[in-house]
Amino acid sequence: MNLPKVTDLDVVNKKVLVRVDLDIDVGENYRLHAILPTLKYLSSKSSKIILIGHRGRPEGKVVDELKMKPVEEELRKIAEGIEFEMLENLRFDPGEEKNDLEFTQKLASLGDAYVNEAFGNSHREHASIVGLPKLLPHAAGIRFIEEVNNLSKVFDNPKRPVLFIVGGSKRDKLDYIEDLKKVADKILVGGRLPDYMGDNTVSVRSLDEGQKMIVANLIMDKEDITIHSIEKFEEEISKASSDDVKKSGTIVLAGPMGKYEDNGHRQGTERIFKAVAASNAFKITGGGDSLSVLSIYNLKDKFDWVSVGGGAMLEFLAKRTLPGIKALESANVSGEGG
């Protein structure tokens, strides 16, 4: 993957628009820390840093509780004196999600160059992700490159067996299952997803021959997976691990197994995350809920890579590219900003 790198972009004394992931719960700063290497690099080149991003889903309207001020204040606490400007929530303008050319041109006029440091949003075909690279000299940020390099290890000559554990509550995760089967040796499906897949009366269902996919059974209120499902998942996790690290496989953990925010529905999430963390496999997780779980159980350092993306991580692993990556790979710049 021949992505242009920020370190190869002419940014000295330039106004640089940096698309970053600012859709965070204030206090959970992993995604903010992830952008610091790029900000430090740009600062060392005397760039004028203009950060752009979004919070929530305001649907093209100004929503006071989704303004950027709290995130800006949080970033300034950890940015070690780096000077930057942060624009207001891009999604307050409907042109962002519509990838509107006029809106994109207005954004582009503010900068001389563009850097995408928002891997977690790069599965969106929005103006700030796919539009700006057409109008400005562009590159991927330092963390963005690391995301691509680490996640590519899952499908580029991976350590086998490759085990995917897909959970959470977003139905669209199921859209990636067929593509994930092409690289996975086994896929375990938990969280609320089994409920979207039809009849849930058979304990730990297998939906295809060879048992490539194992679907958890849910407890009565559907807010966690059953004990039997937990034990089956733990058994599969142990198969992907070995006392000999060289013989261990790869595990991708994408989402919690239940409503972990509720102490009464944490068991599946706690046991599965801890089982993966304890394994000798090359292990990856990512996404907002997964980050929260890692914080609750202090497991962040147990994983080989913690992605800033949830949906973006899964889409990249399924499609081996993202709209934001395709936009950066295109070298055609039709206009200049600033």
C-alpha cells in the first residue's frame, strides 16, 4: 500500500488541515494521544495546525452539547504546548456528510495541505475524508500509517490460525462477515449480533459447514452471552494460542459481548477480553467500546495493537482498503487551498 506520508509532504510554514478523530467521551483520551506524534511533527516544521473533526450525529444542525470546545480543552491539556486551531463540528454543516463540493472547497481554502489522521473515520465517504485530498496536497498521518501496517498483518502472511471475535450492538458489523471468512479460520459472533441473525434457540449455533462461524446464544434479556457460549469462545481462544509464541495465531477482538456498562451484564465481555489478553497470539482490538473495556480491566498493554477504529478496522480487514485510503492514494490534485 503506497500511502503518501506526512513526513514526505511539504508542510514547512504551511497551513495544514489535519482531519482527526474528535468524537470521544471526554476523559477517554486514547484517540487524542494517538494524534500527538503527527501534531508534534507538524509543530517541529512550524506548520499552522488546523484541526478538523466531528462529534456525534447532529444531522447538519448546530447542537450545543456536540460543540468542540470540551474536546479542544482536553487536547490542550495533553498537547504539551503545541499550538493549534480547532474548527467547529464539521457535521453541523450538512455538506460534510453529503461530501458536498462547495463545502469541501470552503474547507480547502483554509489550508495549503491536508493530512488524514482519522483512521477511525476513514470508512466514511465524507467531505473531510474523501473530498479534501482531491483539492490539496495530501498525506496520511503517522498514526494512520501505523494502523495500516499493523492491521495488514492480519491478512498479509498472518500467524495462523486467524480468529475473529465480533461483538457489539451495531448490526452493520454483520455486513463484513462474508469477507472476513476469506482470511479467518474461525469467526465467533457475540454481543447483540446473534439477535439480528434469526432463531436464537439453539445453543452456540454453527451457521456453515466446517463450523467456520460460531454464533453465541444470548441470555434471556439479550444483554450478554450465555455461560455455555463463553466457555465455547474461551475454548476457541485457547486453540489460537500456544505456550510457544511462535506457534500461536492471530486474534482480532471487535466489540464487547454484552452490555458491559451494566455490572450485571459484564461476565461475557470480561471473560472473553481477559482470555484474549492472556493468550500468546498476535492480538488486536479496536473501537470505542473496546477501548472502554480495556480501561475498565486495565488490559491496554496486553494487546499487540489497539486500533482507534471500530467499524473502520473491520472494514479495512474485510476490504483491505477504505474510502479514505483510496482518496489518499489518488495523486490527482485539481485545486489549491489557501
